[in-house]
Amino acid sequence: MDKNEKEQVVAELKERLRTSEALIVADYRGLTNAEIDGLRTRLLEHGARFAVVKNTLTRRAAEAAGTEALLALLEGPSAIAFVESGGDPIAVAKALGDVARETKFLAIRGGMLEGQAMSAEAVENLAKLPPADVLRAQLVGAIVSPLTTVVALMSAPLRDLLGLIDARIAQLEEAVAEVATSADAESATVAGGTEDNTTETRQPEAAGEEE
């Protein structure tokens, strides 16, 4: 590879590092060409490009792109899964984790997610999350659920709303009655206890007068 070709590779890597939402670095030693091609095809389905890279050129690209955290991961034979905009980092992490378990050769070193460095353990934890579309649905559900309740109430017939209000008023009245009853009983107990104490303190005084 001559100087011009190297410069072109560095420029392409720098652009990928700048535009990728996430990337995961792995040691691919031991994988066959067929396994690498299969992994590459699998990752494309999740919006990621898997590329075997040269460490020296990738270091230059990382320094130029401002992703210095990547430098520590570039030791030994390296391959990078570049998750493009709109890709699914969770699915990519799952796919890499599956291949690592299946082949016993692929070793995940770590990566970067939205500019933040990830350890190998962090990538493993990422792979354990529900798929991105499920997470989005859960988030939307958490936000929309209270709104749905309000809309349902506002859309209900007036008689239903009045029924709900009357039922709530009845519940509140019962609660107030229970509190009042409890308070009366407590007052009676306290009053009884005070009278007993008064009788007990007066008895010694009477005995003293007799002496």
C-alpha cells in the first residue's frame, strides 16, 4: 500500500469515526473468512459495517477524528463494527456477543457509544438490553399512559364522569367518618386514663390528713 492509498484509508476511517453513532472493537483472530463474511452480513441487517482495520492507520484516523479513547483498544488484530446513523447498537452488540460465544474466537475489547468509551463489560451489558424498538415503545408507553387516562376520562359520557365523582366523594366521606370515629375513641381512652391517675394521686393526700 503506497502513501496515497494509506492517506485515503485514513480519511475514510476518520469519516466513519466521526459519523458513527457507536462502534465496537473486537479481536477477530481465529475466525475464518467465511465466518467474517457471515458476521459482516449479519451486522449489515442492523445498520453496522464490520471492517478489519490496520492499527497504525486507525490510530491516525482516531487522533484526527478526536476519538482518542479508541487508541487503547487497538492492540493486536483488530476489527471494528461501525454502527451508522439509524443503526441499532444493541442488536449489533448482541450479534457480536453471539458470535463470540459460538466461535470461542471473537473477543470483544470495548467500544464507543455517542462519544463515550465502553469497556468490554459495558458492551456485554448493552447486549442484554431489550431491542431498541422495544425500549422506544416502553418509553412512549410510560409517557403516554397518564395522558391516555386523562383522554379516556375526558371522552367518557357525562353520566360516567358524574358516577366516578360521586363514588370518589363517597370514598372520601367514609374515610373522614373512620378518622372521626377513631379520634373519638382515642379521646375517650385518654380521658379515662386521666381520671384514674387523679384518683391515685389523691389517695396519699387523704392518708396524710388522717395522721
